[in-house]
Amino acid sequence: MKKIIALLLALAFVFSFSACGESSPSEPAGAEKPGTVQEQNTEKEPENSVSSDIVVGYFEYDDDGTTVSGITDEGRKQTALVIPAQTEAFWAFSFDICDAEEISFEADHDVEIGEVFSVDSNLKKVTLPAELSVIPDSAFSLCDGLESIVIPAGVTRIGENAFEYCENLREVTFAGTKCESIGEYAFYACAFEEITLPEGLKTVEESAFDACEQLVSITFPSTIETIAGHVCNGDSLSELHFPADAENVTIEPFAFMTRTSEITVYIAKDSWMDKNQSSWNVGFGAVAYE
């Protein structure tokens, strides 16, 4: 009997010891206790959450390194800015948020400028790249502080509304002979008194110089072919000049609207313009030789 009791006590002791050594169901074997490295939240941010902008000088670029997408806070405060040579285009950015009065490009290669300068009332002077190929639609629209512009030698077209309402634009100079057309309303309501259009120009489109109330004189090149309707009806326009070698020129009947009878057209004696007045004279006030 004593042996049986002793055996039972021994078995009870063994079972009790075994139960104490097992892992808790809520804490599987090998689980780390709170405070260990494994439990701490050390997740890394996704790689695409990190900004890919590249900053060069005052300008921010997309990850291609050639497209300007912004400007630094310090850049916004500058009164003069030079756009870095690597620039090829602009995206979702406009200089109207800047204080700059003068802007230039470090390099002369072609750039897609879009409307990056439009509605910038602080801008007084801009120097464009020599190889710029197009001044696009509305490029400088409503830049009412702009005082002068040199159209680069590489430009082949000035787009619609390109300089409309540049109400202080008093001087326009063409540096080359590649520009073939000036778009509708391109210089609408500008302030220059005279303009000499470049050799190579073929077409002046509708209302290109309309509402230019201070414009007195327009000089056309020998290459001009078409002067469209409503080109200019400014109250001051009184002179048109054509060179001796201008030929086959078409002037639409309403090109100069109510100003037509107030305008003197200056041509060369015995030139095509002289010999074919009936084909282009739409009721001008006078024709004179020069």
C-alpha cells in the first residue's frame, strides 16, 4: 500500500514539473517579448514617396533633369534670373509667382517655353535663346510690364495672342529672317509706334496688330505675300512701307478697316507694287514713291 501511494506521488510531481516548462498558448515558443527589435515598427517609406525633384540654382527639375517644374522660395525673391543651360522645357510652372524683372537663358538651344511667361506683370525684359524655333500661342500674353523684346534669329512663327495686351511693349526687334508668319492677335493692344517686319515673313494673320493705338508705321519685307483682314485699325496708323522687290502681295479688303482711307502707302517707282496697284490698293488714302 505504501508503495502505491509513493508511486502516485511521484507521478503527480512529474506531471506538475512538465506543465510548468511548456510555453503559454498566447506566447508561442520562440516569440519575442515586448521591447525586442522584432516587435518595433521600423517600416521603410515606399521608394516612390521620396521626391525626385532635382534642384539646380534656383530651379527645380523633374527627374529627367531638363524640365523645370518649380522654383525655390529664394528664387522667387530674385529680381533677375538666369535659366540653367540644361533646360529644355517647362511643366506646371509659371514665372508670375516670381519677383524677377529680368529673365535670360544660359544657353542658346531651342526650348519649349509654352505659356511660362504669360500673365507675369513684373517682367520687364526677357532674353530668349538664339535657337528658339517658335514663340507659342499666348507665350507673353498679359505681360503688361514687358517693355521690349528681341525675336531670336531661329524663330519661324509667332503664335496667336503671343504678346497680346503687353500694354507697355514699345520696341520689337527681329534678329533673323526665318519667321514666316505672325499669328492672329499676336501683338494685340501693344504700345510700339513703328515696327519693321523681317525678310522671310510671308503672312500677317488677322488682327495681328489690332488695337495698337500708338502704331504709326509698318514696314513690310519683300517676301510678304498675304496681309489678312483686320490686321490693324489703330487710330494712329498712317504709313505702310513696301520695298522695291515686293511682288504678288495680297491685301485683304478689310485689312486696315476704317483707317484705310487715312493711310499712305509708300512704294518704289516702276516696281511690281507700282505697276499693279489695282490688285492690292483697297482704297488707301494715297500712294507715294520713296
